[in-house]
Amino acid sequence: MSAGDVTAAHPTRSDCVLDAQSPYFYLSEDTALINPKISTWSGMVTAARGMLKLQVPWTAERVRVVTEICDAGPEEMVEHYDDVIEFGYRSANGLAAVLDWSQTLVSPLDLPGPGDYCLRYHVRDLSRESGEPGIERVPMAEALLQLWPSKLSEKKELRITGTFGNFWHPGSRLRSVWDV
């Protein structure tokens, strides 16, 4: 097994828990527009100058955000989440960061360098999962961001099964109704 194989098998991970006082967080480089093909108008992810605004379920008070930076396509995790979208991400300098809703730095991310990446955004609402009886749980959500070098692409809906995803991407729900 070569060193490249080991790196691909073990992506660089970052794990943090954010206060979801407002139901979103950011991925930022504070540079030019991240991908001209990503909408600047609503959705689970929206683009602005130098940052992506990533929505989380509005029922959550906290959100666990895990980022994985991979050398190639990552481990497939789509089936483990309610809602998953994928799109191109252009890094101007290879120095991205996760910011909370107030745009405070939470976790710096060192990408392999500037260039084009694929970003897969997974979300699941853990608030509805039952905890132990008699123990009050804080409503939580979980987000997984996977990035790896790839050509820029338009947004794709890989899985939209949750209330959250259907709110932001009702086309998926409507297409499944018409397919019956």
C-alpha cells in the first residue's frame, strides 16, 4: 500500500459543535464568488462573495459539523443522512474556514491547495430521535462536509428525504409524486 492509499483511506477531519442560534453556518475563504453555478437565492446552500451559507434544520439548537478533506472521492455516506446535495467549490487560496452564524471562526480548513473541488453537504436532524427516558436532550442536527479535488459542477440533489431538505428542495418531492 502506498502513502497515497493511506491518505485516501484517512481523510483530514475536523469536528466541532456550533450554537445554532440562527439555523445556518458558513464555509468561507473571503475571496471571489465560490462557484457561479451555485444559486445566490435560497436552498440548503447559497453562495455569496467568498462564502457559502449552509442551512441547518430550524429545530436544532446545536449542530455538529464534521468536515472531511479527501484526496479523491470520499467514503459514501449518503444513506446515513436525510438530505444530501453536491456541487462544485472553487478555492482561491486553499485556506477555507468554518464560521458560525455570527461569522466567528470555528475551524480553519487546509485544503491541498487552490483549485476546483467537489463539496458534498449531508444533513440529518437528530432532534426527533428519542433519547433516554427522563433525560432532556438539546435538539441537535448533524452536518457532514466532504471536499475533494474535482471539476466544478452544478448542484445535484443526491438524497432529499427529510422535512428540512423537502422545504429547501421541494422539486425532489414533486418529482417523486409525478413518478408514481
